[in-house]
Amino acid sequence: MPLAKHPSRKRLHISLVAIPEVTLSTLTGIYDVFQAFCLLGTIDPEVPQESPFEVEIVSPIFGVLNTASGLPITTHRQLHEVKRTHIIIVPSLLLERAEWKCGRYPE
């Protein structure tokens, strides 16, 4: 079955926010979903082979960030470098005593 051609359109920028309290499984799961188009498009001709999304993991810290479980991830850029984004997603957080402290990340 031939793959459908989809008109080229501008991609939506998605910022996945990573801070030390982020749960790695939620962060990477969301990232995988948005990045799956290139593979899914080879299975279903109705799915575009090029993702309509540009996904970046952004953080106050550039480079390696240890997540809530202690497993490290590599961020794509720092928060202050993002000049424009269409969607901001803050994945699940694991907080001590389930309390968020205002001002913890002033960025």
C-alpha cells in the first residue's frame, strides 16, 4: 500500500520542562509519543511520516540533569534560550512531602 503524501506545514514547537523533580518515565513517554510519527507513518498511510511537532527538553540546567529517580537525562536547551513555543508541558513531578515551594525556580 503506498504511503500518503501530506502537505508540508509548519511544525509546532513543544517545550517539555525538565527539573530535578521530574519523573523520567513520564518525560520520556511524552517525548516518545511526539517523536513516533516517522515510524508510525510507515505502518499507517494516514499518519504523516514527518512529525508535525518539534520537541525539545528544556530546563534551567543545560546538559545532564538528574531526575527524581536519580537517572540522568540530557536537556536540549535552557529555559531562557526558548524565545517562542506553542505548547509547554510539565510532566509528572515527585515532590518531597508532596509540597511545591513557590520561587524554587525563578526562571
